[in-house]
Amino acid sequence: MIQDLKELLSLVPSIDEILRTSTVARIAEIAGLRRATDLAREAAESVRKELRERSVTDPTRESLLKESERRVDAAWRLEQRSGIRRVINATGVVIHTNLGRAPLSAKAREAIVAASGYCNLEYDLETGRRGRRGARAEILLAEITGAEASLIVNNCAAAAFLVLRVLAGGGEVIISRGELVEIGGDFRVPDVLAESGARLHEVGTTNRTKVEDYRRAINVETQMILRVHPSNYRIVGFTSAPEVSELAQLARENGLVLYEDAGSGALRDLSEFGLGDEPIISRSIRDGADIVTFSGDKLFGGVQAGLIVGRAERIDEIRRHPLYRALRIDKLAYAAIEATLEAYRRDELSEIPVMRMLSMPIGEIESRAKRLADRLNENANLSAELVSGDSVVGGGSAPLARRPTCLVSLTHESLSASALDAALRASDPPVIARIEDERVLLDLRTVEENDDDDLARMLAILGDGR
Ligand SMILES: *Cc1c(COP(=O)(O)O)cnc(C)c1O
């Protein structure tokens, strides 16, 4: 018998009834009563809608209450997952822009916690007076790069903008056509230049630019020579670009500023990791660049920041500009950068996760992978095997910068690769993997060692659950 609609709708639980269910009562404790009430109202409304459409089979008071409870739970889970959460990066991409780029060292994490209350951000403990913001980080940064001075802003894009705005002074900036690149979607060198008020003067060709090309372009309007590291873009084959030292000499002879945007850059020679193309900051400074900028959360291995190093006089000009105030960083970022710089100064590169991951011997990855695969193979629903592959450096480093690795290739008795991948993303903490040829691939190079157990536990749950 088709029930009367009015009678059906009377079976929908009240908001109070939904709030009293055990799941929703627990959610109310975390989310607050107001949010829980809204979620309960939305759940009841969606149940009511389906009753009107007659798409509910066997509607009873009890089943509708259960269903409402389930819907509140699902909505709340979805809402929570959209906030910032820790994830396990099993993609093998070391500097993964979508996953927060560089993971911080243990000391940097401690430093952030320590600075999160009151701290001496702009207070000199010696004199009891106002001190310079970020002074210690700036001193360390200058010392490690061999520069006269340094300044730290919000990110490398902000650094580039500020340097061009302050030091190119609305005049002309000479740049090679091979360096007019776009990096990661919204950083386009010509656009940043235009916004800074400087005028672009392109020289050379896409693949080859000579010192003479720069020299011929110099005129009364010229303020700066800009060199941009093309980062994740490469032209190979018949190419040439002048050395920093050659451009430095040209700049000096003509009273111009030589500025290098190194992008990721490196504080050490990383050619043994296939990163021989990355500008080494101290080398650029030694070779005569007046200003060099690089990112705080790429190969450096710290937080989002734009690190500016160079001549004291130029750095002072930038610091005094009103825009610096708008682009400066907060105390937590200083704390993390300071701790990361300390590790470089002690030469303890293995403290910095990015460096540790890049230099991790394949044998170590293989033994961790084998332990994980053995554990997973105990589960009848899962099948894991080791395959060789590549980890990717990422973060705007050379597109071909890869490290050989050992992958755990995973298949599930009844789940497709994409369903298994989705289940991994839905786990707590979410695990981000990659899919190739209908297999889920896990690269432990980018999984922090103390996450191995969490990872094994979550995979085992997936194996049991379905
Ligand atoms: C990545 C990159 C930037 C932007 O750096 P952010 O710190 O992400 O703002 C600028 N220039 C170059 C050459 C880069 O590689």
C-alpha cells in the first residue's frame, strides 16, 4: 500500500532526535552544537526530499533515524577532510607543491612550537630594547651564502617583485629570451616584471644568448641585468648563456645591478643527486651577483619564504622600502628558517628531510619497502611486490632530476587500482600514492621513516576491510 505522503513525512526524525544519537552527540562535542544542529537539519531535509520523491524503500521511523545519523557523520567527515591535515606522501615526489613542498626538520618543528607563544621577535634581550626582526636568521643566511647581507620575505615571488620594484626603479631590465619563463602556473617572469613597474628589454634567442647581446642592449634607461633560473623547464642541445661572472663584469662596468632569481637554488653542490643545474647560491655571490633570491620551501628545506642575499647597500634599500613591511614573514617562519640554517651551518644536512630523502641510498629504501611488502602480503586481500622506478625531485627543479628508487607495487583482491587509491586517500592519515598500469605504487623515499608503521597499519586495515 502506498502510504500517504503526510504520514510518511511524519516519520522523519526531529533535529533533537538526531542530535541525541551517539554519533551526532560525539560530533557536537567537537564541532559545537550549532554546527551539529545545522548538519542534522540538512540530513533531515535530504531524507524528507527523498521521501517526497518516493525513493526510500521501507521507510520506518528507526531506519530514517539511522540514515540521518549516517548522513550527519558523512557530511562531518567530508568537512573535516577539507581542512589542513597531515598526509603521508608516498608519491616519491620530494618537493611536492600540492603536499606542502618541503617537510621540516625535527628541530625546525620544535622551534615553531617554542616561538608560538611570546618570543623575542623584535626584542633585544641584551639591551632590553627593541631589536631587529629576524636578525639572527639574516646573519646566518648571509654567513652561509657568503653574502654581505640578507633579507627574508613571504616567498620567492614576493622577493623577485620587491627586488625589481626597488632596484630596477621603473627603468629597463635586460633579460635573455631563454629565461622569460612561467614557473608553476602563476609566476610568469614577464608579468612580475610588468607589475614591478620595470620595463622588459629582451635579448638573444630562446636557446642562445651571449654577453654581447646584453652589452648591445644597455642604454641610459637600463638599471638591471636579470638572470632567471628556468627551473622546471629546459632547452637542451645547441644552447648557451653567459656565466654569472661575465654578466657581473658587464654590470659593474656599466653601473648596473646584476640580479639572479635562482628559484630553488642550493646551498651545497647537489650534482651527485642529479641537481648539477641548480645555481649554488654562494657561488653566484662569489661570482659577483649583486642580489640572489631563492625559495625557502624548495631544496633549502624550510618554510614558505623568499630568501634574498647580496650587497649590504642594496639589501638596505630593499629593507627601507614600504613594500617590505607588507611582504615580511611572521615569527613562526623565522623560527623554522633559523633552525634550518643552523643545520646547514653545522653541516648536518641529514637533519633536513629534503636532503635526507634525496641522499637516501636505494638499499635503505629497498629494505624498508621489503619490510612493508612482507607485512602486506600476510593479508590475503593484498598483493605487494617490489619494482624499480624513479623518485622525482620536484619543486621546480630540473624536469629530469630523478633518483632511482624501489617501489612497493600494490594490488587488491577486489578493488581496482583507482578504488584502492581512493581508499588510501580516505584513510587517516590520508596516504597519497601514484597509479601506473592498474597498480598502486608507493615510494618510501618520501615517507618519513617514523610513518612506516602508520602506513603499514592503514594498508592492513584496507586489506581486512573489504
Ligand atoms: C619557484 C620559483 C619562484 C617562485 O618561488 P615561490 O617561493 O614559490 O614564490 C620564482 N622564481 C623561480 C625561478 C622559481 O623556480
